[in-house]
Amino acid sequence: MEVADAAGQMAEVIVVGQRDAPISIEPRGLSVSLGEEQFAAINAVNVEDLMKYAPNFFVRKRYIGDANGVPGFRGTHSTQSARTLVLVDGFVISNFLGNSFGFPPKWGVVGPGEVKQFDIVYGPYSSRYAGNSMGGIISIATKPPADGTESFATAQYFVQPYKQYGTDKKFQGYTGEAGFSWKQQDGPWSARLSYRRLENEGHPQQFYQLSEVKGGAAGTPVTGAITDPELITKTPVSGAYATDDTAQDQLRARIGYDFSNGWNATAMLVAWLSDGDGTNPQTYLRDANDNPVFTTANNRVQVAGKTYTLPALNLSLSEKREFLGGLRLAGPLADWNVTLNLSHYLVDKQRSRASTGYDNGIRNGTGTDTNQGDTGWWTGDLLLERQWGRHDLAVGINSNLYYTDQTTNNVQNWRAASAPSFASRTQGKTRQLGLFIDDEWQVADAVWLTGGARLDQWRAFDGSIGTQSKTGPRFQDYAGRQKTAVNPTLGIRAELAEDWMAQLSLATTTRFPTVGELFQGKFDSNNNFDFGSFDPNLKAEESRDANLMLHHKMGDVRLTGSLFYQRVEDAIFSQQGFNQFGVITTSFKNIDLVRQWGMEAIIEAVDVGLDGLDLDFNAAWIDAQTVRNRSVPASEGVQFPRIPKWRLNGNLRYRLAEDWKFSTGWRYASRPNTNLEGTQRGDTYGYTSELMIFDAKLSWQVTDQTEFSFGVDNIGNDKAWVFHPYPQRTFTVELKWKG
């Protein structure tokens, strides 16, 4: 890809993917830019689907409409959500209120049909971005208003025939989207408005297992329990958790104004409304009369002569009302180009109600009601850029404020949330202010040196935990904390010869703890509040990174090779274990030292043997190890959990005829460890398994305005797991119209 250098000449930079538009973030380290050509080859129902074949990259998407899709780069664990910075048109949608599967980016603020470009940069090699770029950066650019007036609409239907244990059902859903864009002729105004509706029946994400008991009263004899000898816990499977039947509405408005002095303003407002229904837990158990057994008088059952305790089959409902508002101003000021982004993400309502067991669920008995209070984040970014001789200079300020307040009550009627009594409350805030300077210097005709530095000042405050005790609510306030960090970056890029280019990037970065890691407590497996599940004294993660790339153009083929290295001190990770009473607890702790290094090879080819046959292929090898961990010494020298040794992704696209296109894609990941110690490796529920998925799509341009497509994801029906089950074979039909 070519960009203008400081002297106004076109200079080559290493970017994998589309070349029709410049990359929207600084291409330091491995950089990927995806556009319409790649998007058209993907069965995309959610926006994160558009990245599914990117090199050495994944999104933990468990089902269509999954709100917990955490992205990961290279050796990043699929619950380390705070290591990825995600932007939509420059506005932050990363949920840095926590660092786990429960704090993914807010993908739901944009649909796949609204995306013009996806830019992905691996690693923290630009001083412009905070330490949350330790894993990488994702920038989503949405489609701008078209010239004149344009209307558009899309409809999708999808179905997944799903079989696992005693569950055998077709899960289905749909999306519908419509909108229009308008740009004033010979005038300053423009606008793009859209509405999208998604409904889907998700497949079960967890399965119930019986717990063996010895002594005491016998249980009700039952049949239907399923034995899976590969499970981590070797007890029979008795049923499936309620599925997440989700309904989501998305309303988007983007308004632009071009001033006569070269400045422009863009305002964005998005509403994302979602409701989840988890009121259909499934039991596999049957009594002597073939009636389903959800519960018994003494909560015990008998299977093959052994007595077991029944798990509680809970029912639940959830509601979310979330809003994103952003304002962007850009234009010249003296000899500088100035860009200002201000945004606010508001969690206006997030409520989850759950029953305590099945009987209470169907009879509207006791349960819990969890509500988010004042929750969200503010972000601001000011960037000034100018050319100064052979220098491209940038200086700027980033700032953010993240805040949360969550209360859980015990209630007598879980649906109505009536007669509430206090159970727990967690709250806290973090604030970060960063200053940076970044310079790219053309030291010779074909050599560019980049250097930068970043100063971050971080503060955590107003943290408190409230729990119920025998004498009433008990609150613990935590002292505020603050820390300052300085991190440099350095890089060199050179054209070695015609069609050969190399780039070396070096960086250090600091990722500060989130509100959730510091102050947000959890409940243990006995449903008691676990005071060890958070740590107000967590240290910040500090990494040292290096990336060496070599790029070669060979006719219609482009080859990119990459070597990467990362060393993280005090890595923050959620570790699971048993307390002194044998109760399972989960807590955030610092791991003394984690190290990863690896290699990536990327092939991009056009007209491979046939006109119109294009290929993207990438392979990655990763060695990610826990080097030192005084909390869990048995994990030292072991491959970090959920990180495969190998990843292979690819996409093949072919234009069959003028109006017909066919594509196929594949994703492979070798079997990783499931736990820190490396003692759990498997291919069933509870493990992170090997993954081998093939997809296909056929598209027909019916008219100039109408396109029809049919696609299949996971053609081979591979049953893969990320503790939860990934989707099985799924069929999608889509109809698009534009006028």
C-alpha cells in the first residue's frame, strides 16, 4: 500500500489486504486492512464475522448475536479483553470496565452492512495509542453518506441443526436492516440513517452435570443421563442450560457538515437495545413414567445404582439499553492538521433477573435481580499532525474515564423483582490521561525511521464493595491508586531492493488494571461472595515487544513474513483454584513473567491460474509460555492456556461469471492447553479444543440493485469448544437491495 510521505512523494508501507483506501491507523508492526472484496466472500451476520480469516487472529464468538465476542491477537488469551483497543470511526467501543469474556467490545453498535473498512494492527508499536493496544488495535470505518440520495435494505435468515448430548434441535433466526444516506449537492450537509433488527435462538452454551453423594437418603430412579468419559469432571450430564434467545435493535445516525474553511464535523448517535430470554433449560432425565425430571423432593436422583444431587436449573431474563454518542472535528490550523474526537458510551440500563432453581423459576419464586447503575465511559482524543521537512510529526492527548456501579438484590419474585433485599454492590472508577509525540523521519530515499514516546498518568478511585452480613449490609471502601508510566517506541522501514521491503518495530507499553479487576467481586461455586475474586492492589502489566517483517511483491503475488516477540511482566490473568474449604474460586492475580514469540507467513495472490481466482492464505506458529509464576509454580514452562501452537486461515474467491461469485474459507487452530498447568487438554465440553472449520458462499447479482447469496459455515460440522460449544453447521440466505 502506498501513502504520501513527508516530502509529498508516494512511499510504500507494509499492509496486508485491500489497497483501495489508506489504512486508518498507524501501520506499525503487522497491519491488515480489509475491504469490500474480502467482505463479499464472508457469511457475515455480526460485524466481527468480517475478520474471521485475518492472520493469527480470532474472535470468541459462540453463537449468532453473542454479546461476549472477545477478540484476540497472537498469544492473547480469549478472556484478556482489555488488551485490545477497538474503535468505530475513531470512537472507542472497547469495554475497559473489566478484563474477561464479560467485557468484550460493543460490537452491536454497528452491523456488517454498515462497514466500509476493517483495519487491524498487531501490537503496541505506535505511541499514539494507550497500553490497551498491548494485543492490538481494531479500527472500523463505516460507510460515509453517498453522493445524492441512496436507500438500502438487507434481509437474512439462518438455521443451525444442532446435536450435542441429549439436545437435538434446529436453532434459527433472522436479521432485517434498512436505511438511507443523503449528501447535499453543492452544500455542506450529509447524513446516513439505518435500523437493524436481529433475532436468534442460540444453542446451549453449558451443560448440567450431576454431583455424586454417598450416604443419606436415596434419590428418584431416572434414566437419560449421559456419560462422557472425556469430561474434566467425570459425572453424568443431566441437561442443558437455557439457551440465549436474543432480540437486538440497532439504530444509527451519522450526520456530517463541511465548513468553508476546510474543517469538517461528524456526529454519530447509536442506540443498541437487546433482550435475552433464558427460560428454557432442558433436562435429559426421565422417571419411570417417562416424565421429564427437573427436580425431586429431596433434590436427589439415582442413576445406575449411584445417588447424585441434581443441579439447579435456573431461569433468567436480561435487558440492556446502551447508547454511543460521538463528535469528530477535523481541519487545518496554521501548519497543523487537527483532529478532535469526543465520545460517550452510556449503559443506560443493564438488568439480569434469575431464579434460584427450576421450581422457583416456573412458579415465579425467589431469585436475584442484578442492576447496573451509573455505568459507562467518556473518551477524548486530540491529534495534531504536520510535515516538517522530511519529518511527519504528530503530537496529541488521549483521555478516558470508566465508571461502574452494580447492585444485586435477593428477591421474592424473580420475574417481578419484588420484595428486594440487599445482597451485594460493587463500584469504582478509573481515569487515564496520555500525552504522546510521534515522528517518522525519511533519513534516505528508501529508509524511514520512526520514533515516539508516551506518558500516561492513571488513577483508580471511588472503589468499594458492599455485601450482606448477619448484622446487615457491610461496605468496604478502598483507597485510591495512581501510577505514571513512560514508554518509548522505535522502528525502521526500508526498501531493500525493487519489490522488497523490511520493517523492524520495537516498543514497550503499560496496561493498567480495569475497574472490574480491582473492585468487582464475584460469587464462588457455593454462591457465596468471594472476597478474593478481585484485587485492589494489582500491578499494571508491562510489556516489551518486537516485530520484524519482510515483504516481497512477485507479479500478482505478495508475500509477507513476520517474526514477533513479547515479554510481559506482571501479566494479569484470572486464575481458578480451590480455597481451604474445597470451594472453587476465581481470582485476578499477577503472573510474574509471560513470554511469547512466533512466526507468521501470509500469501496474497490475484488470478491464481485462472482469471478472477484470488487467494488469501496465512499460517502462524506461536510459542507462548508462562516463564515465572510464584502463585502457581506448576504452570512455569507450560504453553499459556487457550493459545494454539498453529493457526491456519484462508479465503479463496472466484468470479464464476459476470453475475456469479463463489468463495470458500477455512480456519484451523491446533489443540491448546485449557488450564495454566497444561494438565487439561481435550475435545469436549469444558475444554478449549482443536478447531477446523470450512465455509462457503455463492452470490448472484440478480439486477443492478439486487443481490442474493447462500452460504454455509462449518460445512464439515466440526464440534469445536472454547469451554462452551462453538456453532455447528449453519446455513444462511441473504437478500440485498440498493436503490
